[in-house]
Amino acid sequence: MADMDLVQNASVPSPLAHARFAQIVSNAQIDGFMNTLSDISGWTVALTILALLVAYDQCEYILALRVPRIESNKVAVSYQWRKGSIPGPAWKEPFIGPFLQSMNPKFEEYMGKWASGELSCVSVFHKFVVIASTRDMARKVFNSPGYVKPCVVDSAHKLLGPTNWVFLDGKAHVDFRKGLNGLFTRKALGLYLPGQEEVYNVYLKKFVDVSKQAGGKPIPFMPEFRELMCAVSCRTFVGHYISDAAIKQIADDYYNITAALELVNFPIILPFTKSWYGKKAADMVLEEFSKCAAKSKVRMAAGGAVSCIMDGWVKAQVDSARWREREAKGLSMEGMEKPSPLLRDFTDYEIAQTVFTFLFASQDATSSAATWLFQIMAQRPDVLDKIREENLRLRGGDRNKPVDMDMLDEMVYTRGAVRELLRYRPPVIMVPYLAKKDFPITDNYIVPKGAMIIPSVYPATRDPEIYTNPNEYDPDRYVTGDAEIKGAKNFLIFGTGPHYCLGQVYAQNNLALMIAKASMHLNWAHYPTPRSEEIKVFATIFPMVAEGLGQKIEQVS
């Protein structure tokens, strides 16, 4: 208790009583500094912080543009204050970069980027982007899985699902693809043809009705082509497990998914934004496809015949499960063919996710190709006449004769017209990848880890050293010419390397089937507008329709 009284009664000398502290406290410079601090307003502090953040944002962008030197077979990276070897803006709009311009991308701006050099750059929000413009630079990106991986866009993980197989990398990706390869063999593609023809029969008739309802006036047909290609895809991918009404809903809402997956978009999902509407549409598709997967499992387990891609994949899972079961019980395998590869059982949602990626990969690209194909055929009646002649001959004069794989193989001119269309108007003009680590793409430039690196497809299809008169549409370059061989490295429409498009043969067959059937049953005319030859970039490329893409479709007499 005495100790407590001692503590309570103890006196503590003031620091001011010490001469040295007194000098510090009474120093005029410190007094002035403290007075200055007290006069600073909250706005001044906020603006100062903002200025520092802007400076940091600019420095981060500039320092991302780095130039390496090679020493003793090792790449030593020297960061330079200015961008050095690749073209790009000397500075970026604070934080967002050219985000506002990218909300309505102009094809001419892409052309300018491609023309600026084999590599160029830009920075949007937090993402530093390197654009590979030439064929060789694009191929190097496609064929460098050790350095890069496909990255789509930030919102894709939320729309497609973070566990989706398209986000796998390395061996996991390779192994998963092996289980899908069997869905795109020649035999498998033949099984899907009746469903595709069924859809075309319905929609070609609908096209005629649409023109009649318009009183014979030319109208924009791009929305009709988008719905058609969505219907064909859904029937091919999930068969008749999905209703016509659900297909119509997906076709109507898929525009929102496309908008949400544009290359440049707001990085987070906020209510009533493009990403928000896209997420709602994607969830609806996944729910419908999950229902389809459950139905397919029942039918395939009961021994039903494969009629769509989902059936093919589910049957492979059923066969794999039966093999493992017999093997585990020590039963005889005589007369059984071991599935290769052996697949695990996938949940309904996992199956839906995977099939959704097929729709994601095909919908916009085939819609673009179909729109251009109809427009160009109307502009080039000489080409359409040759397609008609070829198809009437192969069908023995019966324009209603069903198509099989052998007939498709013999459509030499028709397939050449499709191939040339994909070169002339490649639906996908660039493919985003992500640098997993520093990527020495040239001797004097390294793409920094975490940057987006985008191989471009379009410039390679316009190389005058490979294609004579590259800006002209000429199917004969693939029918009688040497474009197939000479341009083998330039035709990057479906990519190359470990992530090439699984469905490239299906996509080309589908377009050939579409234009072949249209030539048998329809006549159509294109009424050009002042802007119908301009190119609009919306995930893929379409004719500019702001002023109306006029077409009129009639039944062949």
C-alpha cells in the first residue's frame, strides 16, 4: 500500500524542464512546419495522394516496357524508363487507359495497331497488353505453352465457372482434351448431321416468312443468322434434350453473354452492367444444359444411340465406368474394347460447363461467318451459281436429298468458298493469352509476367506474298490454286499449337452445309447501304449494320 502511495505521489518532470528538449520544441523551423501542416486542407491531401497514384500508374506502365540483353546465354532484364523497342502510347490515361475508346472499338484502330510494328502495346485498367501483329509473332505465342496460356477476359471465370476446363493449363489441359477428341472424329460428325439439317430446314423456311412479313422490303438479317447458328449449335451439342423455347431464350439472351465477354470490359460485376446481364444469361444456359446432361445420362445408360455431342461424351463416361467396374470385379474383358482414354464420371454441372464452352467458342464466330457468307454470295452470284451447280450434281438433281459426310467431302467448290470466306473475313481477329512468366518473345523484348499477349489472326490472312490480291474474295485460290499449301502457316483462324480449336472441321462442315442447303432452297439479294461494307467489332467481326444491312430472301421456285 505504501508503494502505491509512493507511485501516486511521485512527481514527473516535464520534458520542457530539460534544456535540450526545450530548444527543440521552441525551434522556429519546426514551429513553421507544424503550422503549415495544420493549414493543409483535406482536399489538398486528397489531390496530393491522387497525383502520387497517377504518377505510380504511369511509372508502372512505362516500366513494363522493358528491353533485355543477352549475356552468357542468360536473359538479363534491364528496366528502362522509356518504352524502348515496341510502339505504344507514351503515356496512358490515368488508371483506366483507353477504356472508354475500347467500349466501342473501331476496326481501323486495330489496323493501325497492326501496322505500327510486329509488337505494340497498350494498358487498360491494371492490365498491360502486348499485341503480336505478324504471322510469325502470332505463331510464336500460340506455340509457347511454357510461357503463355489462354486467358479470355476477367469476367469469363465468373460466366463460364472458375473450374471450367478451358482454364486448365499444361498436362491437366492436355489430358482433358484427350477425352473430348472423340467427339469430333469423322464418324462422330456424321452422327450430328441429321440434327443440323433439321434445324436448317426449319430456319430457311423462317427466313422466307420473315421477308414476306416485311412486305418484301430488305431488312437486316444478322439477328436471324445469330438465332439460326445458336439453334444449330444447341441441337448439335445437346440434341433434343432441350426445348425449342429454351433455344429461343438462349439465342435471345446470348447477346448479353457476348457483350460481357468483350476483350475490354469493366473488371468487376456490378448490377445492371454488361457483365451482370451476361452472368444471368450464362447461369440460365448452364441450368438448361445441366438438365440436358441428366437426361442424356439416363438415355445413354439404357443403351440409347448417340445423336449429339453431349451423348457422345456421356456414353464415353458410361463405357469407362463399366470397364472399371468389370475390371475391379475381375470379370472377363473378352469382346470388350477398352475406352481410350478412360474417363471419370462428371457431374451434370461439369458436363454443362464443358458443353457451354463449345457454344461459347462457336456462337459468335459462326454467326459472323454466316452473315458475311450470305452477304458475299448475294454480291457474287457467279460464286453462288457454282455452289448450286455442284450441289445439284452431287444430289442427283434432288435438292431435298440428305447430306452425309461423303457428300460433304465431294463439295470441293463449296468448301473452298467457305475456306476463302474464313480467310477473307476471319471471324476471330485476335486471341488473348496471359504471360505465365517473363516471355522473351524477341531478342530485344520480353513480355512481362502477368501481361496479356494477344496474337492477331487478321494480318496473316492479308499477306500479299502469300495471297495474290489478298483483299479480294476468290474461292478459286483454294479450289484450283495453291493457297492451302502456300498459306498453311498463315491460316490461323482456328489457332495452332496445344490450344487449337477442337471443332475446326465441324465448324467448316457446318458452314458448307448451311450455304449448300441455302443454295438449294433460297434466292436472296443484298441491298448495300453506305456502311454495309464497313467492319464492326463485337467479339468477332460483322458488317456494320448501324444504317441497316438490307437483304431479301425468297423461296427457290
